[in-house]
Amino acid sequence: MRYRTLGRTRLKVSEVGFGGIPIQTVSQRQAVAIVRRALELGVNFLDTARAYTTSEERIGKAIKGQRSKCVIATKTVARTAQQAEKDLRTSLSLLGTSSVDLYQLHNVSSDGALKDVMKQGGALDALKVAQRKGRIDFIGITSHRPSVLVQAINSGEFDTVMVPLNYVERTPLRELIPLANERNIGTIVMKPLGGGAFTNAVEALIFVLKQQISTVVPGVCSIEEVEQDAAVGSIPLVLSKEAEGRLEEQAKVLGHLFCRACEYCQPCPEGIPISSILRVDTFIKRMGWDSWYSRNRDAVKKHAKCQQCRQCESKCPYQLPILELMAEKVKWLHEHYGHIIAQE
């Protein structure tokens, strides 16, 4: 595994890190095994969040006795100092550590949200206090909008930024990544596979790692995926013309109207598993019908209860036409698996 310096933090982090969202979807035993396998392969940058339900607890169990091998990053969606302090206490307890290497303000995806976390009494105040007390080493910020992160860098308050970057979403390469490198700010890439939409994972990761970034954190939910992704951190970062052609073709097929599995659309008032429906075809190709259906047996029935309140669309950082896309995916489900769904 190769390692890069995470900006001015001077932390040495694995080129390929560990995205902690998907381990919510497997058993605790599987999740712990996945994290431990990542550590065995030299992956030392573990990214999770308070919002990722069981992720912090599972990572905490996996790294017990191995804390010195890890660079732990977690996050809070809190906007006030009081709530951020509460989230930090919970995170430290679940992770089983007295401090984290990087604590990030999570999904600050509008100018208003940035002002809220940075104002007096905002979440940033709590992070600075915790940093002075040694409970946080460095402070970061994540966003799905590069323009917000440019403002964050210019404020001088943050050591790292996390942003989506992949073969489809290249906007960060225009201004954000060059600015971060100029200011020596660590750059963490999320959604390198578009939330699982890119099926040629190795080539997609190579594309990201060829850029001037610090580390990439693909989400993984199996030992096989960890091994595949981690291997990219030790092979030559070269894309053949054929590989670039495959990425280009998939980018054209995907366009920009696809779910990245960020889950910010949830919870749905009717309990509709929105991202599971929006990504059903991708998930089935990746994990199989049985795996998807065992988790989403009532998905079609729940979709039928949609009241078209559009709360999900208002919360989506990619401004997707979620209702329209869900209808298309449910139609696809009926066309391919209607005989099974009809038996329910």
C-alpha cells in the first residue's frame, strides 16, 4: 500500500481508505471482519460518521487493540455547538478511543449551512474546544458542493475537505482541488464509484488516484471488495485507452441522474427505502437478487404509498427528480421480477 500526506495534518494515510457507510448493511460479525481485513492490507484511513447508524460501533470493535494502526475520521451533522459536543462524546465511546485524528462537519452543502456551523455557538466552536482538550487532532468539513468547500478553505478554519469526485463528477478538479493543494489542505474523495454505480471499480479508482488528492474512501460491504479496492493502492496508476473508453461509456450511460447512495433523502414519511429502489439494478448486478430482496421485500408496496410530498427531493444534494426515477426503477422491477413480487 502506498501512503500520501493528508495536507497540513502531516498524517500519512493510505491512498485507498475505508468508507464506512456500507458496513451498516451486513451483520456485525461480517463488518468487523471486513474492517480487520482492510487493516491487514495496509488500509489505515477509516472514515465513518455519527449518521452511519452502526458503523462507528462496528469499526470500534474491529480496531480494538489496534488503535495505533489507524487514522480515524468521523463526522457530525450537528449545526450547533451543543449537539456537536454530544455527537463527539457518542462517537468516542462507540469507537472505543479517547480521541479521533480527524473530526468533520458533515454534509455542509449550502452557503447557509456553512454560515450556521461557523457562527458563534455553531458546531465549529465545539470542535475547537475539543481540539484544545486533545479529543480531536484535526478538523475537516464535507460537502457535495465544491463551491461551499472553496469558501471553507478560504476561511482558514479547516485542515481537510471531503468531496465527491469520479469519472462523472469532475467539477472539483477545476478550482477546489488546485486551491486545496495550494493551501496544503488534505483532500479526501468520497463517491469514487458513484455510490456503486460504476461497475469497473479498479479503473474508476485509478482515475481518482491519478488526480492530486490525498486519499479516496470507497465504501465496501464484503471482504472481496476490500481486497479489490486495496490492491489499487499498490499497482501502477495507469489507464489504458481501452479502460478510459470503458469509463467514458459508463459515464455516458449514467449521465448525472443517478443515486449516489448518500441517504440524505431519508427518512421517508412513508418508510420508502428510496436509495434501495433507485439503485436496485446496480445493487442486483453487484450483490444478486436474493441479497437485495431479503432487505427490501416490501419496497414496491411501500412505494405505492408515496404521497408525493417531495421531501426527499428537497433534501437531495444532487437535486435528483426522485419521484420520477423511483417510478422508472419500480417499472424495471416489475418487468424483471414481477412474478416474484406478485407472490407477496
